[in-house]
Amino acid sequence: MIRHIRTAEDLVWLLDHTQAFPGGQITNLAIQKQRVFDETSGREITAGTVISTIIRYEIAIRGVEGLYSVSRVAKLLMKGVSDFSIFEQEGADFSEINLLHAEISGGRLRFWFDPHGELYVICEEAELEEVSRPGSIRPIRTGMTEWTFQAETGELPTIDWFLKHLDQVGVPCAWRLTKPRGPAHPTFRWGGLLLPASAQGVPQTAGVYIQTYGPLDGYRFGITLRASDPHEEDIGRLLMILADIIARGFSGLCLAGHHVMERDEWLGGQNVGRDVVPPQ
């Protein structure tokens, strides 16, 4: 999901969609000073400031089967920043968001990311990019790597689709279907474990776990990959190739670590899987 925030109506949508980020956590904060060369003075001058935040949060949504949770990772870009404050007293932690307070005045947006004002931003406009997946958020086991993709269009691929394209790039795999522990999330479709045929002497629980889910937050479908041990060469490479195949086959957003990226950003930054055959 990508949404521009410029008007009061946009701000109402943001607060309604995110429920003001209840219990959210800011995992990344970046300040970028933009400069241009002024030919008159012969010097570089400040042309604007952009503040970028990555926020993890979870909300409850009412569906036909009752309430269910959705975990989201949002990248909020605040552009044309004219004033901001980042203040953290000893013992405090501004990364914990109780609720987001926001208003628009004089054509400018004002954001308070906590009730005490430790993080405060005034800007001309904002942009929200977000990846959603079934909740609840569960900590990743030590050593695991996770990658999530949300597709804007297309149909959810089957496991046969994955096995076919893995064969095409010379990475044949074995597949084992798994069932979710406890009641399945309403959007859950199927999941299981892929183990590269080349992996020798690794436990039967090692490999890349795939979890797929159906329409969520306006996206057609989503896929989450988890590598049990990305430091194991075959398993780490399998995760990268799977991510490459998915991103080449569909348009959408992906989440790698704390980074929300468009598919072209992901593909442009990867060196693994360049020989992947485009999905048919």
C-alpha cells in the first residue's frame, strides 16, 4: 500500500487506517538533508529535509468471522520538514508509540508520535508505504531471516509453481506441507517447508518456510519466507532465489528486515538469482 497524505481527509484516513499506531514501535528513524547548488552564490544551500520512520504495529480488524489481528510494518516519509524535535531523556524511549496525534494547520501537517512530544514533526506532506501480514507478531527465532511480499495483482501461486521455477534455475527442492499451530488466521491459505535437494546433513526441520495468505489490506495475496538458518549456504541461497522469483513474477511491496521496498528496489539491489527464468 502506498498513500500520499496532504489534506485533512488524507489525515483522517491515516488515523483511521492505522488506528493511530496503537502500541507501535519505531524501529528506524532517518533524517535526510537535501541540498542544491546555487549558481548565484556559488554555494550549496539547503533545499529541504525528509524524515523517514519505520513503524511496526498490530491492530484488530472485524471480519465476517469476527475479530482477527493484522501485523503491519509501515514506512512513513515526512517531506518538506520545517521543524522537528527528537528528544529522549534518560530512562525514556521515544520508539514506543502509545498513540499518534496529528493535525493539519496552515497547509502543514503536525505529528506527535507520543503524548510527551519526544518525537515531533511539522511537514508539508507525508507518504505511507506499508506491508501487512496475518498477526500476531511473533519474535523470529535467533538466526532466522524473514522476507515478506504483498502482490497488487495476480493469483496466489501454488507450490507446484514454486517447484517448477526452482527446477528451471537448477535448484530442485523437496516439499513438506505444514499446518498452522492453533486456529488458522482467516486469511491463511497454505504453508510448508522447502528443503534444497543439495543440502546434506541438515535437520528435517531446516529449510525455507513459506506461509501464504489471501486478500489483506487491499492486496491480492501475500507470501512470507523464513529461512531456518540463513548462514547455511544452500538455505540462504534458496531464500534469495525464492524472493527473486516472487518479485520478478508480481508487482507489489516487499519487507526485508526493517526495510519496506518496491519490487524494483529489491531487484535492483540483489546480485543473487540474476539467472532466474522469469515466471511464465
